[in-house]
Amino acid sequence: MKFSTPLIALGFALSTTASPLNARDLAAFKTIIANIQSDADALDVAVKAYSSGDGAAVQSASDKLVSTINTGDRKSTRLNSSHQV
């Protein structure tokens, strides 16, 4: 699975915020995106390795990706709201 298009869209969305990001915030956003990409890659590996059975590894990788996305969303919201006037 390639999530580069959504990640690029997220980057564009973040770049259009009303106030500029400082270097620390940019590093935080890059970390969020890297964590999401890492978990998406892990889910891809789990899906490709699945052949039959209960699919616990796929479900676990999927749950971890959703959790990482939600955590990143909360962090990015806090970072973005701290720059609002």
C-alpha cells in the first residue's frame, strides 16, 4: 500500500495554515507522518503475509495504524491550535 498521496495532501493542508510553523513544529509533523508511514508499511507486510486463518496479525497491524493516525491527529491539532490568533 502506498500512502504517499494522502501524506502529500496532508503536507499541503498543513502548509496552508494561517500562521507559519516554526522548525520545532515542522519536526513534530514530520515525525507524525513518519510514524504513520511506518505503521502503514507494517500493515502492508502483514496483509501480504496473510494466507489463511484468523488474520490476527493483520488486525493488530491495522489497529496500530488507526491508533497512530488518531494520535497524530490529536498532536497536530494541538500544534496547529497553539498558533491560532
